[in-house]
Amino acid sequence: MKSLAVFGTGSDVGKTTIVMALCRIFADQDIKVAPFKAQNVSNNSAVTKEDREISRAQCLQAEAARISPSYLFNPVLLKSHDNGNVQVIVNGLVYKKLAISTYYEEIEPLKLQVQQAFTRLQQDYDLVIAEGAGSPVELNLLDKDLSNSFIAKTFNTKNILVADIGRGGIFASIYGTMALMDPSMRSNLIGVVINKFQGDSHLFEEGVKIINERFGLPVLGVLPFKVLNIDMDDSESIKNYEQRQDDIKIRIAVIAYPGLINYNDLDVLMADPEIFVELISTYRHLVHFDMVLLPGSKSVISDLQWLKQQGLFEELQQFNKPIFGISGGYQMFAVSLHDPDALEHDTAIIEPGLAFMDDIVLFQSPLIVQSGNYQLFTYPGIKGYEIHNGQTGKYPLFYQRSHYAGTHVHGVFDDDVFRGDYFRAINSDYQGYNYSEYREQQIQNFTNMVADNLDTEAILQALQPS
């Protein structure tokens, strides 16, 4: 079976979720399928079965494909850092920190890593579905493009184009992308998917006819707009989250500092009908909230300084209700944070912390990346993962005293038992819900929508050997 690539007319047109749905659709037809994205730019990462780091999006796609995530699914991951730098993750391991201007000097050796990963997947799976990045026709970047033209031309993929009708200019975006596309990519184009349609799709029948006849491009489907309430890509996406505010019992203030990462820790809370989550990105009195969450941070010291600049540092110290910290947010609990080798900050620094726990944080290499079942607080088997340079001396995994609690482990609130007990201590009327069932329902419902509106048979037919 030939490999498939899903490209877009631009960024945020829905490539990630369409790849996710296709992974589930084909996996349920007993096709062994793997997702792939050569290079992703995201601070929302996950830990693989090899205890390596990849984009959360490829982890979600693997979940949909009913397989364990692997570093092969995302061989190059770029995580934004202070002052225009990026941390480059190669094959799930930290490679180096680079200025964006010098990153492209590394493209040739990175192409080799991408090629090796894709080849391995072709050997191990029946079908590889590669997600593109942004637009495949950024003419000034074609020779540096890992995720689009390089994959399409190197592996002769069959291609799908995704266009977001909600942005307007749907015909120009499709026609312009086709016109500028490399001839070999265009010759392998199966068709286009019109995504995020709102209203009666029959109203676009004339549009479908225009694309089919005038552009000579089959329309594979018109997909209605549907929000996937899990694994948001970034802090902007979180703002579009649809909270289920059925029976609010607990109000949580999430401190949304500039370096906020691992947004998936918020998914379980935002999906909870008994919880209201508000993102706090500037000074606010917190007294009206029942709890404050300090989530993960890519730049812990810079975000701690931001708290002080905003006036939230003092607000947190005066808050006498539950405060929970995760990873970078947990490290802010310390008396002081030490970065002697400038791993976390621009320069070597010692920064005073919130002093909620009598410990210090030392930033040092190597980066801790691991997953498993953790003994946290009084709970013997909480499934989660760690990604952090900062290490605490006295409390390496978790801390709890008075109304303060925190852990280095992401995913702690995904555990129904822990979450239920923690929130019932805040409000005894809290009931809780089964998050894993909710998550699976989100994936399956989105997949069903795609399956009902997309010609997957035409896609499968195009993937068969000639």
C-alpha cells in the first residue's frame, strides 16, 4: 500500500484531526496504520513507549490508530524558547538549542533522520499517514521544508489537500495551492477535503461542482465544523474549548503564563461538567476561585518572574485555598530555583520561588523524560509522565502540606480516583466522571463525523499498488 500525505492550504485548517480520524477509520478496517509528522513546532509534548518526547498531536493520532506512540512518528520537534530560540528534539531526545536563524543550517542532517524514521515505519506498518505543516507551497522555504515537499517527493506519497472554508477565499486558496504545487506532488493529488463547514452543506454543491470541473480536482468530502475537546495544540486553541458547564461546583483559576505547556493537563478539567476553568493571563484577584492550578512551563524562571511582574506572585502567596502545581508549576513552589548552566534561562541565575515547600530546584542535564505508573501522595498507581530539567532535592516526585500540593508528573488529574478524592475535599458534592471513556468518545465521535462525510473508499483505492 502506498503512503498517504495530508497537506493543507495553510496552518490550522484541520490536518491534525483529519489524520487522527483516518488513523482510526483505517485501523478499524484491520489496516496496520501509523501517523507521522516529520517536523512539528509545539510546546505540547508527550512521552513515548521508548521514554522519548514527541508532539502531543502525533501521540493523539497514535491513540486513534490503537497503537503505542513512538519517537518515529515525529522525528523532529521544535519547542519555542526565550528570545527567539528553539529547543530541537531529534528522535525524541534533546539535540541542541538554536536560534531560529541558524536552525535551517541543520536541515540536511535532519532530512536524513526524517528519511530513516519514515522508512522504518514503512517496513513496520501497512500504511503511513504523514501530516504536512502549514502550506506545502511556501516558495521561499521549499528547500528547507521537512514536512511537505520533502516527504511527498522522497516517498512518492499519494496526497490529500485540506482547505478551511471558514476562513473565506476557499477557491483561491485551493487553486493557488494547486498552481504553485510541485508537479510531482500535484500528479499524486487524490482530491481535496473542504473542512469546517457551518450550515447546510447542500448549499455548497455549486462550489463542489466548480472545484471538480473547473479545477479538475475531486472533492473527497465536505466536513462540518466540529470541535475536538482534547489535546489542544496551543494556548490559543484552549480559548476555543467548549466547557460543559452543566453543574458547576468548583471554580479553578489556571495561571496561563507565557511559557505555558502541556495543555493536555487542562483537558480533563475543562471537560468536567462540575468544574469551571478560567485562564488567568494578567493580574486578577483570586479570592473568588476555589482552587488555583500552576501548570507546566517551558521557561520556569521567566514565568516565575512574569508572576512577580503581574502581581500574581503576591496574590498566590496570600491565597488560602488549594493550590496545585504540575511540573514547572510545581517547581515554582520551591524556596529558590538555581540555573547555574543557563539551561532554563538566558543567563545563570538564582530566582526566589513561592516558598510553599522547603526545597530548592536545580536545573541540570540530562532532561528527565519518562512515563509509567507512579506512587503519588497516597495513590499506588497513577499513570503519567515526566519531562523536566529542574530537579528537587527533598521532594523529587510530589509534595503535599496544608493547602499546597504538586507533582512533577503530568496527567495526574486524568486518574479518576485521585481527581475525585482531591475535588471532593474542596466540595463534598463533587461526583466526578470517567475521563478515559470521555476521551475515547471524543475520538470516536469525531471519527464518525469524518467517516460519514468523506469518501474513504476513494482514498483507499488510490493507495493500492498500481
